[in-house]
Amino acid sequence: MNVALDRMDQVYRGAYTFSNSPAAIRRFPLPFPDDKYMYSVNLEPHTPGPKGSVIEFPIDCDEHYVAECHDRAIVIQQDPLRIQALPHMMPAQWDTLELGMLSLSQSYPHWFTLTRQGRQWHWINRPLGLNQKFTFGDPSTLPYEPLEYITRQLQGDWIIMDQRDNDLWVEGGMVTGPADWSMDFDVGMSFNEWHGPVPLGHEMGVFNRALKYLINLRLGEPVRRTNWTMTVNPKLDTSPHNYPEWGPDRASVTLENVGRKLHLRTELQGLWRLPRSNGIVFMVRTYLLSLQELVTIPKWARRVHRVLRDLHPALVDYKGLTRHRPLAVQYLAQFDDGSPTTPGTAPE
Amino acid sequence: MSSSHSDTIPVRVAAIESVTSQIKRFTLEPLRGELPAFSGGSHIIVVMRGQDRVYRNPYSLMSSPQELENYQISVLRCDPSRGGSAFMHEQVRVGTELEIAHPVNLFALAKLARKQLLLAGGIGITPFMAQLHDLRLTRVPYELHYATRSPQHGAYCESLARAEPERVHLYHDCDRHFIDIEGLLSRQPLGTHVYVCGPAGMISRVLDTARALGWPESHVHYEKFAAPPTGEAFDVYLQKSGISVHVPADRSLLEAIEEAGVDAPYLCRGGVCGFCRTDVVGLDGEILHNDHFLSAEEKASGKVIMPCVSRARCRKLALNL
């Protein structure tokens, strides 16, 4: 991992100083393997990917790590209900803490160190300046409950699910960077209730197939998929709670500023079976890329132009793209000479 | 989507104890590192490499989920054995190296239960041994009712009764002392979950009684690992692989497919989880369904099969594999 944590002064709000380095642009997880897009159960084993890619390690830590953790702290301070867990989810909270600490310390030993002697654990997080000794299994030895403690130090949203009655129940999570959904509203829902608002997928049987697959998810064999939407301004926290904050931005997009303002938003989603609770943890890691950053990769400019131009109307509406899709298509058209794109999502 | 198991964990047999004349307890320790954490009710698949074939049998983990230096399993010697349990009893010694798959829990405790009622028959005690460790950490009341043929047949009777005399109730057939299933299920408080693991007859009695008394399905849990039954030999054609495979009388369909080098999906290998469900694309006889997963309609349709336990009586079966 050669990416430095040197972009810690960037902000995902106010002046929106967030941007990607050329290296971060090239490792952006483009969610379109083809020039057209439709839902699918696009799950695959979450096995290590190419060096330097966002899937090199189970949990990716990139140049935005510190900035994103700061943004999360601001959101929780303003709205403590962004972190919730029902009482029976305590074992799943510890499982998630273990997953996070083991993964970070093994992937990035120069930043994170975990020392364990039985239940006595010692955690060092150098980028955030944390040094914590605690007893695994005893919440009173941590400054927060285990899920909050670890997810304040992880990028992406983290949702924990209980498995019972052949279903998965969303019964805890840290959600400060949602693409317009609410943990507080969804907590306690079953898998199909949770996905209720998604168009087309139910008719296609996507959710029942995904549920069946996830119920059999195995320990040590996590899976991943990508999802995507678009966001005006580099804002992680596009939650329904504060729509008044980000909603009006949607009217601010013009052909002149669309390249700077409109961001492709990829969710790298990971799912792990949790060992002690037999639950599942669901990672939703968000990557933002402005259109002007996107077009520095000619293949991606052509592909995203074609995807957006031909997108199914129901998806345009559900993803909240109705207003600015024409501008995005118009902007990207200048970078699409009609030549074919190579298969796969690699930059070229 | 991958269907194959990516990793097995190499382990060494650290101890073997004879618990009864038919049951041995094996302690398995990792060759390196530590074993994965798990929840009570989980099983592992033990991969045994015999001289001319590979056995893969599921066994419940019975050791404490809080102790990960080793795992413990109990193996009942089946008579007649299809090979796996005999291999464990006769070939495996202290120091033998085996492979295991990561734990899978198809018999998990419900976390929202107000009371947990555990019913064990014979070797069916093993998943509960691990669950008792989990239950001791909760504030939820629980009871174990454990039936065996005689005290000599009852693995772990004494140690369980000694540890928690007020919660563990023992029954022995030889004393004509049986679990009063109807009485027990009719006087449980609302919110109780019942779990049963044991012989097929005991499981059906509990399921039937619970249904008759109006228990919600969601509160009744059972684990019934069917050993793959032996039967007549038959041939199977794997359409995607383009090969024919002979299934001998003493091999399961899944085992024969694996021995032919085709990677078929599986999880429990006991007809419970549904993971190996495979489409039938041709059949000139009948399928002998031995699983507990497919619905009666699916079984009657002749269009799907669970190769881990089911067979066919036919000249030719063709599968979408």
C-alpha cells in the first residue's frame, strides 16, 4: 500500500475540498463491466484483487481515510441515531470489531497494530492517534460500544444483520454516508422489507435469489458486489434526514459545472459471515469520482456516457438522476468518439 | 458465484477418547495459527483421505465456542458404516492430520427467544454441548432433556448432570423413562424456542407434537443429518461437463461426482441446507429423494435433486452440472 494518508484536510461538506489524486482515480472501482447496465445478483467471492486496487485487501484504506473518519464523527455528533444496534446484536458487534481490527492490522501493519493475549487486546491506530487496551467481550472497557468504536475507525457504512426464520434482519449499523436511506427507519426490517423501495429487482427475483445465497454465506468466504448512483458535490452523507442540506444542490448543476459537481458514486459492498453471532456484516464502502476526474480515463468516459444515455427509465428515477442525467450525457458525449471499449473495468 | 470451498483448515488429532463403546471423542488442533470462532450448533466437514477414496462427513462441534485452541467432535460408529465413521474409529490415531472446512451453523440458537428448550436423543447431544456454553453467558432460561438407551450409552450424561443438575434432565430407555414430549411442549411459556437433535423418530414426534399444539414454525428447530443412504448403482450424465459418471452402490451421487473431478456445490452434505440443489435435465426412471429440503411438489416434479443424499433408480440420469 503506497497511498499516503496525505489528504486528511479535505472535507466532504461546506467548501467541498474533496478530490482524488491521479492514483486514486485509476483505482476507482468503476461499477460498469459493460456499456449498458441492469441489476443482477452480481455477487462474487471477496478474494484479494490486484495490488493497489480497492480489493487488494478485505477492507480498503485509502488516501481519504482520515478525512472520512472525521466526517463520520461530525455526522454522529449531529445525529446520534446514525449508530444503532438492538440488544441481541452485541455478539455481532464484537465480531465486527474483530473483523475490522484483524483486517486493518494485517493489511496495513505500519498504521494499525493489534496485540492479543486471550481476551486482553491492545489496539493502536496511528493515523487517528488512538491507543486502546480493552477486554474483548466486555463493552465497559471501550469508550463506545464495540460497533461504534470500530466503525469510527473504518471507511464506509457498516450494517449488521441477524439470521433467523430463513431471513436476514437489519438490526444494527453505523450509517453516516448513505445514498438516501436511513438506518433509523430501516432497523428491524427483514431483507425484502429493507429492499422494498428498489424498482424492478423484486419482479426479477433478484432479492429472493440474493437472500437465499446470503443465508448460506460461509465463514471465511466473504462475497462482494458493487452498486452505484450519482451525487451532486462530493458529499458522503446524502441521508433522508438532512435532505434540506443536499437536496437543493441538485438544482445547482449546469453544463458549465457538471464536470466538477456531479460525481459517480460507487458502493463496494462486502458481506462477511460473522463467527460468534452467526450474523452477517454488510460493508457499504463509498467511492466518489467527479465527471471531470472520470474523463481523464478515456475508456471510462465512453462507457459511462453510454450507460447513462441508455439507462432504464425506472432506474433513472430511483437513483435520483432525472434532473441531471441529460447534462451528464451531454457533457460526456464530447468524450465519446464511438470507438469500442475493452472488456472489464480496468482503465484501459 | 463460486460454489466450491476455497479453503480447508489443516488440523492434527491431539487426543482420542472412547466415550462409550460406540462413540469416540476427537480433539483437533490447528497445524498453525488459531481456529475460527464459531457459534453453538455449528458443524464442520471433516475431510478424510482414505487409501482409495476421500470421505467428507459432517460432525457437530461440541467444544466451547469460547475456547479456540482446539475443536472437539464426537463420532458415533455407524453399523454398517459407509466408511467415514469406520475410518475415524479405525484409521485415525493421535497425530493423524486431517482437513476440516470452516464451521457452518444450520442449527443456531434464536437470539430473541424468551426460553430455550433443548431436546437431545443419543449422539444428538453434540450440538447442544457447544450451545450450553453460549447459553450460560445469556440471561435466558434454558433446559436440556437428554434421552439415551442406557446410562452406558449416554455420552456426557454424568458430566452434564453434575454441572447443572437443575437444568439437565436425563432419561434412559432401559429404565422405561422417556421424555414426555407432549407434556413438555404443552406447558412452555410464550416465546419459548424448542430445539431437537436425535433419531429421526424423535425429531418427527417433536415436530408433529409442536404443530398439533399450535407452536409457530419459527420457534421449532431441528437438526437431522441424514447419512447418505446406500442403494443400487446407477449412471449419471453431467451435461455441462460432458461426462458420464458411475455411482456405485456405496457412494453418494455427490461423492461420485466429486471423484470424477467435477466441482459440485455443497454445504451440509446431509440433505438439510439446499445448497447442492441441482437441476435434473433428463431421467428415464425415478429419483429417490432422501433430503429434508425440497418440497413435496419439487420432489414429485422430478426436475430437481439434492446429490448429497439422494439417488436415482434408473438407467440414466442427466444433471445440469
